[in-house]
Amino acid sequence: MGRRRLSCWLLLLFPTILCVAALADLARGSARIGLAAFESDEKQLAILLCFLAVSGIAAFRPGWRWLFWAAWVLNALVCGVLIYLAFFWKVFS
């Protein structure tokens, strides 16, 4: 049970970092990044907050094994998308 509790809390780090990064980007304002990018970041922040909520509930409820795995799959999916966008976007487009 101790390892699962620690792993649930570690799953919470990635969505927290993403939310902080999105909030830092939104704090610059629409004049600096452009209105379209600002509106896009607002939509992404809503999705990231839902992602943070799922990971947060999994951290507070380590006994719910299915929720841990759901949060783990979401983390893996988001990491995979970010790796694809960072390294392979220009190669395959």
C-alpha cells in the first residue's frame, strides 16, 4: 500500500507542472501571445484542470486501484502526445 500511495502522489506532479506552465503562459496576456493562442490556451487549461483533478483524486484515494491506472494511462497518453509533438511533428508532416 505504501508504494501505491507514493506512486499516486508522483502521478500528480506531471499535471501540476502542465497547469502551472499553462497559467504562466496565460499570465502574459493576449497582447503578447496573440488572441488565438490565448483562447487556445484557455481551452487547454480547462482540459488540464480535469486531468489534474483525476490525478488528484487518485492521489487522495490510493485504495482505488482502477483510478490509479486510469490516471497512469492519461499521464502516459499526454506524455506520448507531447513527445510526438516535440520530436516527430516535422518528420512526419
